[in-house]
Amino acid sequence: MAVAAVVAVVAAGVGLYWFQPWKLWQDETVREALPAASSAPSPSAAGPDTASEPSAQAGPRTLAGGDLISHEHATSGKVRLVQLADGSHVVRLEDLDTSNGPDLHVWLTDAPVKEGRAGWGVFDDGEYVSLGKLKGNRGDQNYALPAGVDPDAFTSVSIWCDRFDVSFGAAELERV
């Protein structure tokens, strides 16, 4: 009896750690602004000769975007691939609404977005870059592309659960 009780307690502990069911009732909302354009020198700091020159790129520019579709969990919102004024890139999630879960990440991938169960597990079949842990399951958030990553090599974004190797939701990136 005692051995069975110990085994049951250990199994319950492992199950709670693995599935983290309490996250189903916890929402984490993030409200990040799009990163600001890098600051150009002011006319007084740059001198009179540069005051009338327009900047090459005044601010962030959307290169691609799409709407999130649901996979394993109901997911909605928009995704944008944005080039910032300094030439760096971010993936921006806007109005994200998905379930919270264990070990969620934002992935930039080359996989096609498929509806239904056919799309749940395709994102780790090809090339992908993890942009980091999902900051929150709701709201607006930014994920910087690492230096050296070519954004043109990727066609979709997935909210990926590393724990269960499944997509919560994904968006096809349509070039602008």
C-alpha cells in the first residue's frame, strides 16, 4: 500500500509538472509598442548642411503579414514581419489571443500553414528559428530576429509548444 501511495504521489507530481494544468486559467497579457525608429541626429547636432536631407528610412516598414489560425488551441491575432529603421527585423504579434501553456515559443519557419490537425506538427519538419519564449498569451509583443537570420528564407510564424511538439496556432506570411 505504501509503495503504491508513493508511486501515485510521484506520478501526480510528474504529471502536474509536465502538463501544468493551472496555466489554462492564467492569462498573461503583454502590451509592447513597436520598437521606435532609431534616432537620427537632430539638425542642431548634425550641423546646418544635413538639416534638409531626408532620412533614408523614417521608421518601421512592414515586409510581410498574416492572420493567425487555430491549431491545437483556439488562436487569433495578426503577425507582422517588420524591418526597423536600423535594418534589424522583428516579428510582431498583434491582438494575440491563445491559450496559455507550458514551454510556448514563437517560431519563424519555412513550413506551409495548414488548417486543422494536418497543420499541428509540421513546423519542426523543416527550417525554423526560435525567437524566444512566448511573453504572454494575449496582447501585442515583439520578437527580434537574431543577427544573420535572413527573413526572406521563412514563410510562416508558429506559436509552438516545445513540450508537446505541437503548434497552438500559426500564420502564413504574405509579402507586402
